[in-house]
Amino acid sequence: MANDGSVMLVRKVAQVLDHLAQGEATAAELAEALGEPRSSVYRLLSSLQAERLVEQGSRRGQFRLGVKLLTLGTAVVARFDEREFAQPVLERLHDLTGETVFLCVRRGDAAVCIERLAGKRVQSLALQLGGSLPLHAGAASRALLAFAPETEWEAYLERNVPLSRFTASTPSEPAALRKVLRQARADGFAVSDQDVTIGVAAIGVPVVDYRGEVRAAVSISGVRESILGEDFSRWRDLLLDAGQEVSRALGSELAGKNIARFD
């Protein structure tokens, strides 16, 4: 078991690295920020330099984060697998709602389903595991597009107009699509009301990673009356919490956002 001295040393190392993550600093500046003697900070910096965790900065007497942290950071990023982190969240959401739960990622101009837990009420939904929908159709699809930069909306429209239509409710005109995307962004979630399959509705939320970029979307889908009826508010809140939980697992707090709710 670590003693108090070891714990304090680790804490000081973390504080130094956190401070340098904000920009280069001198030993004097670090000592003042940490409330530590300058001699102690110098010794700590010397040890961190030997391990390549910090290095000399662009100006004499300044320090910055070392290149070894890039290797360590890359190893951390490599484990950010959205499906692995989402699985327990999806299973809990499935148990609570009894609806079909999807995890989708963007591939080009399509939302591809990489996980699907079948609902207890509706089995024959359009989106199957490994299947895809265009980004303008369906709740998960539009969650992926709505929270991307608006320049991507326009690029998508340029490549895909005329937009394919699944039902009379599919937003198949550019103005209609922009409207529902803006509404989704304002609400923090996307709603699909029979725009892929008649009688079926869905709610989708984005999943954001450590860069603040939309990495995936989680959605629930089922009979319209079940999704958009009296349980709508409950399902929506459960879904928003699920999106936020998966986002945190992907490091979203590093991006400084309150994730799925986009406050």
C-alpha cells in the first residue's frame, strides 16, 4: 500500500503536468502555482525531464510537456472503443425501456448500425445490425448530422440532393432538413416520427469524444405510441443520460462540454 509521501509525490507530478498542459511555464511560475518551494519544483522537473515527461520550452528557463506523453496519450486514445464503452449502457437502456436500442456511427453519408438490441414490441425495424440509413433519415442518423458543424450539413446536401424519401414524413427538401437539424440541436436530441417506417418512431442522441466531436449516436425505436406517447419524457431523459454516460467514457469532459445535453 502506498504511503502518504508517495501519494503526495504523485499528486505533485499530476499538478505539474496539468499546469503545463495549459502552456509553457518556468519553475518559479510552477512553484507559485503549486505553493511549493522552488528547489523542490526544480528537482521534480529534473526527474520528469529524465523520463521525457517534460522538456525545455521554447524560451530559456521554460518547460513544456514532453514527447513521451504523446505516446502515452495515443495508447489511451486507442482504447476508446465506442461499442465497448456503450454496451453496458445500451443493455441498461434496453432493460428500462423494452424498446429496440441502436448504436450507430457515421461512415461517409450514412449512419451504420454497429449494435442493436431488439425490442420486446417491434422486431421488424428498417435498420438492422450492420445496416445503414442516410444521414437525413431516422433519429440516430440525424443526431450524427445535427451536432456536426453546419458546413457539413451543406456539404451533405450538395452531395445528396435530391434526398431519398422513405415515407411522406422524410425530410426530403433542404429547407425541411435544415429545420429538423436545428430543432435537434436546440433540443439536444433528434426525433424520427414515421419518417423511415410508418407507425414507428425513434429518439436519438449524439455521443461526443475527447475532441468534442460527434463519435456515435444512441437511439431507441418502437411503435409510435410507445415512443412519443405518455412515456416520451422518461425515454428522452434516459436516452440523454445514456448518451452523456458513453460520452464521458470516451473522454468528452476533456473537450469542456456538457455532452449529450449540449448546454
